[in-house]
Amino acid sequence: MRLRRSLTVAAGLVATAALALAGCSSSTSTADGAPSAAATSTSGATDSFPVTVESALGDVTIESEPQRVATWGWGSTEAAIAVGVYPVAVAEQRYTVGEGALLPWVEEAYDEAGVEHPTLLTDDGSGSQVPYEEFVAARPDLILAPYSGLSQEQYDLLSDIAPVVAYPEAPWATEWDQEIEIVAQALGRTQAGDEVLDGIRTFLSEQADAHPEFEGKTFAGIWDGDGSVSVYTPADPRVNILEELGLRIAPAVSDLDTSDGGFYYDLPDEQLDKLQTDFVVSYSSTKEDADAVLTAPELQMIPAVKEGKVVQVYDPVTVSSVSPPTALTFTWEGGLPTLIERISETVS
């Protein structure tokens, strides 16, 4: 069930935003002299402003180079960091690291740059509840949410706090390279974005060349939980990134799709035998859950599972690093490189 804050409360919060912005100035260093996130996001743009970014929820014009960036959803924090901007506020990732902690690759990036850690915006894990008061307190001049589940109502309310960059087509379906391009465009750093993308594509090309056994092999990505099997559709970046390696999403994934354009669908037990594929990538929260996929009687109906052609991805950090990979996790140890090796072992 999607919970929404009342329009009355949100409107009141928006009304206070102007006062907060007028009454507070951004600092450029922390108490111990380290550069603050605000300070490191004020230089480095190579594009001219204003910049207009189109989205499914509305087009936004960014009048000048952002100095205080907030992020919401998945991956935009990493994309901003990759092009040299350290957000002042980011959505917490409860599934991966719980409350009060940063994703390990994000924390490492801030620490290596000597930048003050960002404020964590409360998120229940689904992104369905937007903490408007916390956005107001963070005083952003840009909110990046190109890979998120924002509703039109949420987008409109956030837009009264600061310009918002939303997804180009559908919620939770922005491709990994699209996200980097969108973030780089919004920050006026398309040159840096191109360099990041070139590096990632070179890595993927090298991996494809190193694994000719991938060519033409079909796969399906699944999550087994709460008594049902969810199948990720071609709209989901966590699976379509694997196509960059020469693999193919199994035609059966689309044939059985009931999501109406969504990024996953639940497959009834009586149709599991129709999920024909060379191998399955199984995502799980724990090793116990992962092992259960191999032994659950109903899952033995999936031909690839019965044949032992299962690549397991488990534990929240590892799952998050490849679900989908972000600008900082393509070469992260334990993430995609490990997944690639496990796939190689399975298809070989």
C-alpha cells in the first residue's frame, strides 16, 4: 500500500522552504576544516546554464550550476560522485546497510575525497514515502531522482522545494547509462559523464571479449520470496546490463510477462515450467534463502533450476552492488566482477 502525506501538511512544508533558504547560508568547510559537500559541488561544470532536462513527470530548467544537490531513489548519488559532485543529502538504503549508514562504496568515495558525509533522508526501503521536511531542512537547489518511483503528486510537491529531475519514461526502469547521462546533464558535466560511460563500456567490452562462452546464452533473473517467484523483465536494469556481456534475456521472460511495462512480475507455480532458459540468476537476501531456491520443490519446475544452472547472488550489499550496478560499483570487489565469474562457471 502506498502511503502519502496529506497535501495540507506538504504545502505547509513547502511554504517554509523559502524561509529556510533565505535564512541559512551554505558553509564551505566543516568544523575540522575538511571541505563540505556544498563546497565540492560548486565548481567543475563544463556546460553552460541554463540546462533543461526532460522527464516523464515534467521538464525542468536548471538556471545555474547546482551547489547543494540532494538525491532520491537509486544510483543518482553514485552518478553525481562519479562526475565530481558530492550530494549534501541522499536517500538512506535500509535494505542494504540499515539506518544511519552509507552504502560502502559511497562512504569510501566521501572519505577518500575528504568530504563531509551527507544527510541521510528517511526511506522505508520502497521510496514510497517522501520525507518532505527533511528535504526542506537540507536546503537543496537540485533534487536528482532519475531512477526512482516518484508519483506525479510527489514530484510536484518536491518541485516546490527545488527543481527535480525525474525518470525519462517509467518508474524504476531507467537504464544504467541513461541515469549517468541524465545526472551529468543536470549538473552541467556532460564531458565528465561521457568519460565515466566510456570507462564502464570499456570494462564491459573487455569482459565480453574475455568470456566468449556468454555469446547467445539465455538467462532469467528471479527473486524467490514470500511464497512466490518474481521474474525481472527486460525493463529492469539489473538484468539488461548482462546483455552488454553477450548474454540474452530468455524469450520466455517476455512471453510470460504480466507486468504491463513494469520491471518485474510474479510467476504462478503452475507456469514455472514455462520459464525456459539456459540459466537462472537468483537474487536473495541471505545464504539460507539462496540455498532454499535450490531445494524448494516448486522451483524444481524451472528446468534450469532442476539442472543446477543457477547463479546465486545473495546478502544485501552484494545484491545492491549489481541491482543494478551504479557508476561506482561496476568494478567494485564482490559485485559485478564476481557475478561474471559465477556466470562463466555455470555456463561452462
